[in-house]
Amino acid sequence: MSENDLDPAVREGLHSLVASTAPGADAEARILHSVRATALQTGSQPQRRFFDAGRPLWEVALAILTAAVVAGSVVAGIAVLARHAPSPAHPPVSARATPTASPPPTPSASPATPSATPTSAQWVSRFVPLGDVAAIVLGPGSVYVIYNPPIQSGGYSPALARVVRIDRSNGAVEHGGAFPGAETLALAGGYLWVASGPSPGVASTDANVLYRLNASTLAVEQRSSITGLAGTSNLEPPALTAADNLLWIGYGPHVARLSATTGAPIWSRDVGGTGSVSSVSVDPTGRLLYAGFDSDRPSIAELSAITGTTVTESSAYFGFDLGGPKLAAFVGYVWVAYATGNDGTNVELHAANLALSAGGVDGLHTNGIDVFRGNGILWMSDGMAGELFCADEASGAVRATFDWPLGGLIAADPSGTVVGGFSGVSFLRTNPVCYS
Amino acid sequence: MSALPEARLSRMSASEVEGTPDAAVAAFEAELAPLLHKALGIASAMLLDTAAAEDAVQEASLKAWCRRGNRQPGTNLRPWFFAIVANQCREMLRGRWAQMIRLDPNAAVLAARSGHIDAREDILDLRASLLRLSARDRMALVLRYYLDLPFEQVALIAGCSVNAAKSRVRRGERVLRSALVRGTQPR
């Protein structure tokens, strides 16, 4: 046999092995779907080599010049942000003063809705009592929830966290069992992903675990460790976010893109330094990923959602080591909520350079402020003020206010809005004012 | 709390329903689709894990889409794409996270032999042998024996000299051959 000949036995063996291991035709369909989804998000223009042979010299020179100008504007933008950083004495601004569209009091509207005060009860179409809701995500026909059931001594324990699926059509609850320390969940690749952190009372074997669940039955199909992401001085629980067939996690100082099939990291970036990720949010196009970091100097990073390359970052004032910034990304900008120690606040940052948007400040919230993107608009929850808001996604102007003791986690899609509160999950009727 | 992709999903669905995807996307898909079967085979042989193989090919496909500007105009997608797939697999094998979910090869063999996985004895031996090869040797072997690529192309994709490619393939051959010989002996 010459050196160019193939050994038929080795060849046959390798082909047999491939035939027994290779994914089926359904995998090809999934891959094509994923490529199409990404391609439609990223547009038809390919990334070009910077010094492409076919690229005119003037274009390269212009790119260098543009990069220099952008670098300058990033510095300027952050400087502007620092000058305009909200302080506890920041006055109320227009969004807060906007007449709200709270529904009229209807004390008897829904006696079984402990999360909703009488002024907001009329918007609650269904309440599912569970316990303290830690995370919530919407699927086409289901709401997936992590909750901590109440304990006898009062309060709630993450060590008892459970996962449930609620049928959106009839409110039926399917219990998925106990997931000690579970803090975050996301739907990606047709699976429900759940991640746990090291909460008090949680056994070390149950902490830092990423679970893959069957989204229909909630059966655990896979369990893997995320200890490697956690870092040494972790302050915050893990945070998952997803878009279609793509899955990301922020945990410890790391942001990572995970396989939506196996959960294995495709890339991971240490962008948090000594801090830990407090929030991750991917923009609606699935192109840009934002991560907020809690540290003695909280910061925000903007990364390519596909490759993990850092686009820009800002370490302007985002509170002081009080849970870190919470994020809600839209196309071209991201809303940031953070505690300041006296008053929480939320600000809007432009995406390209994370500079503060002119007039984008909505001050005088409490330290319980949080932001969400839901059904294309901005939602805010202020737990200490006991209010939920729907707001204009671009300006932050509040369109309607809902009285909601202790606030909640908000998820919304075209089929409805769901709020996870301290005692369960409330399904809201659509308030047309929110979408006006 | 996870952000929801509802706006994007509805936009995608509308586009698909109307049958008006971007022409560039459609053209790329048309070129890519016939290559996926073989690409999944490469990834399966290199990673020896069905789910990881799908991940690798999906990631390689996304990279190919994003970097298609790097491809010489008028050239065939096949060699360029397979090179991305092979390198994606090598990257995954070398990655520090690779151990997180990969099954212990001995455990996989034991599980299969105890009946938990339906697998042939000779396949299990081959699998165990491939797992003993380094990522670069495995890559060279797969490119040569699964894709039938000449050594020059194996070297090009693997980023080594032709002689190095030959020696890597020979090393792989030896290991696999010994597994095949063992497979024919009575146990």
C-alpha cells in the first residue's frame, strides 16, 4: 500500500462509527433554522476582513479615522454620563410626572389575588398562588416559574426552590420538582434551562448546577456544573437569557454563550474583573448582549452576542455595590436600573457607546427598582414603592402605573403579561394604555 | 429574569411565512444544506458525541455566515466550510470547558456494554481508540479518511506541513488498526 492509499478497514471502521454517532436529518433542519434566524438578524452584509485585498485603500483609511472618532466619542459619552449621573437629590422628571392610567378602585374585583391591591385588581385575570417567585419566562403556551414556597417560620428559602409550568390557557400547574438554589431560567433550543447558585441552606452538590429540562414534562434530562464560571468572590446568582436557539449565562465575572443543546460553553469571557454579573439582556435582534456587573464600581459591558467580543463598556456611576445594574435591552439602547443607597434610579443608555441618552433619566425611584423588556415596551417594577409601570420604550415616559405591593418580575409577549410576585403568579389583562 | 425574544421571533416568522427571506440568506442556505450531512459526520468522528457534533456544526455554520466575506468569490463552499467545521471541533476539544459534559470514554463503553446504549462492540473499540488520539491527530485522520482529502488539503486545514499531516494520519491509522485487530479476536 503506497502512502497515498487508504486502508480499507480503517476507512470502513471510521464510516461505521460516524454512521452510529452522527445526528439525524432533524439536526440539519435545526442548524439551517438557526443559521437563517441569525442571518436575518445580522443582515445580508458579511463581516469583511479589515485589510481585505478587494477593499479600497480609502475605505480602510476611512475605517481607521472612524474608529478614532468613535473612540473619542466613547470617552466623551462616558464623561457626559458621569457628569449627569443621578444623585439622591435628583429631582423628579417628566416621566414620573406623566399622568398615569391606573385603573379605578374595584375592591371586590378579585379577592383571590393577594399580589394585587384593589386599585390594580381589575387587571388581574388569574392568580396562581405558589410562593415567592424568583424567575419567570414565557413560552408559547406556558409560563415557567421558579418559586420558593413559604416556610413555617415565615419567609422563603431558596434551598426549597421549585420549578413549575403553568398552562396559559387554563392556569393548570405542572410541578417539576425541587431545584435547590435555582435562581434563573430560560427557554432555548426547545429546552427549559435552569441554573442554581450557592444560596444558604443549599448543599454544595446542588449549587452551581445548570439543568436541561424537557419543556413539556419538566423532566431533568441533563445536569452539568457551572462552578467554573462562578469566580472566587461571587456576589450574585447566575443569570440566563435566551433568544430562539441561542443561550447565554452571566455568572461570577464571566459571561458565556452556551450551547442550547448541551449547555456546554461555546465561548466565555471574563469581563467582570473582581465583580460578578448582576444581569444579562440580549437585544431583540439577538446581536448584542449586555451584562451588568456588581462590584465596588458597578459597570456595564456590551458584547457581540454571537462571538462574545466586547464592543464597549462603561464604568460610569451605576450605584454602589448594591446588587448591581439591572438591564433591559432594546434595539439601539438599553435601560438600566440600579440602587443608589438612597433612591434607586433608571437611565437609558445608547447602545453603540453606552452614553447616557439626553433626557433619558427617570429619577426618584427606590432601591427596589428593576427593568424588563416585555412585548416590545419597557416595564419597571419598584418593589419598595409597591408599583409596576409600563412605559414608552424609547423615552421611558410612564404610560400606566399598577399598585403592586413589593413589586414583581414582569414578562410579557403578544399573548399577555405575567407578573411574578411574592406570593404567586398573576396574569394581567392587556391595558391598552400601555401600548398606546 | 430572562429577556424574551418575542419581537424578533414574530418578525422572523412573518418573513418565513411570506416566503421573502433575504436573497443572500437563501443563497447561502442552498449552498450549505447539502454539506451539512457530511459536516455532521466530520464533527461526530472528531467529537464522538452526537449533541456536541450538532453544536459544532451549528457554530461553524454561523461562523461561515458571518465570515463569508472572507471566502474567495466564485470558490466552492465545501472545502472552506469543512475547514471551519474541523477547526471548530478542534477548538471544542481543546477548550477548557470540553470536560464539563463529555462522558468519560470508559464509562461510555461500560454503559454501552451493560446495555444502556445500543452499540456494536467493534464501534465501541474504535470509539475508545479515537478518544486516545490527540485532537490534531484525530482531525487529520478524519479529514483524510472520512472526507478523502489529499494530504495537501489536510495540511492546509490542519495548519501544518504535508509531512506533519502524513505522520498524524499514520499515527491515527495505527491506533485504529490495532483496535480493529482487537475487534476480530475472540473475547
